[in-house]
Amino acid sequence: MSRFLVVALAAFTASRSPVPHAAADDKVAPVPKEVRALAGTYTGAWALYGIDAKGEVVKKMAWTDTMTAADPEVKGDRAQVSTVDEMAFEGAKGPPFKVPGKEGYFLTKDGKLGDYFIETFGQVQRLVKLADNVWTAAAPAAEQELTRLGFPKGAAGQHVLVKVVTREAGVETHRISRVTMASWTDQDGKERTVQFVSLRGHHKRKP
């Protein structure tokens, strides 16, 4: 269970109409065991990277977080848990920044588990399963996000994210890396292109 944090979500999410509430007399479907298994508490550490004035890759920010997933349910075309992610940014003062969300699976027409999803602020990121423990997603890099990463106005790019779930020293661990390819025109009018890891982090399930 790993979440792209608020600073990274903009490039990987797409608006989706809310799922209609089931009628009061609709039969409530059982929650799949894979979704019940998502419930728990996870701790993580993350870093976001961009470029400096010379076009060199540099770390832009880092943070740790604690995410709690609870209340497994089937709702509309989804089987999901509700999440609250508390993030503490490196060098920042004050209480952790809390982000509510949803996480789980889309359901196929026959009720089986489909693609994985992560929802934050009404925006949904959809991941495709490549192997038993590997998921991926791809999306254009929004100009606004690239600007926050240090690129000049007019830059364009593409994100590809990979999530791998493993067991490390007996602990369920979710590792995420996001590769970004970006192109822009520098101050000298030269076209530049860079491919780099723009987001890297992990979540570990607490016992």
C-alpha cells in the first residue's frame, strides 16, 4: 500500500465522476480478502527530485509519513479502504500534514478484482498489474508540476511509475520509483532532455 503524496499526485491522477451510492435495498457484496488485507498502518520515507539552474538532478524535498488504512467496503464498482496519510516534511515546522483518501481495486462486471487505484482529493490514479507483486502507471507530466521541479515554463514530459511489493526481513514493504522524462528549451535557446528518477520511497507495514 503506497501513496503518491500530494506533490506528486497532480501528474498521475485524472478526474473521475463519483460512484453512485447503492440503493438501500441493494444486496451488499462481501469485501474481497485482498481488500480486507489492505487494512493496517504503514510507515514510509520519500524523496522528490527535480533539476537546478544548470539542469542537474537535485533533491527538492523529503518527508516521512504514517498511513492508516481502515473500513474495508464494496461501494459501486470499487472494493476499497479509507486512508489517512500523515506527512512530516523535512525542515518544516508544525504538525504533520494529513491527507484523506481511498485505495483499493476496481471491480470487473463479474465482481472480480480489476485494476488497483489510489484516490486523493477526488482524483484517481489507476495502476495496471504487471506481475503478482508489480504495478505500473504512466501519465503526462503536467507543466505546473514540472515548474515545481525546477523546469522552465513550456517544459513537457512523461512519468512512468513502478510499484513493487516485497517482504524484507519479514516485513511487508511497498517500494515506489517514478521515472520522469522531460524536455525544455534553456536560456541559450538550446533544446534539453533529461530522464531521471523524480520520486522514490517506500511504505512498510507495522506489525
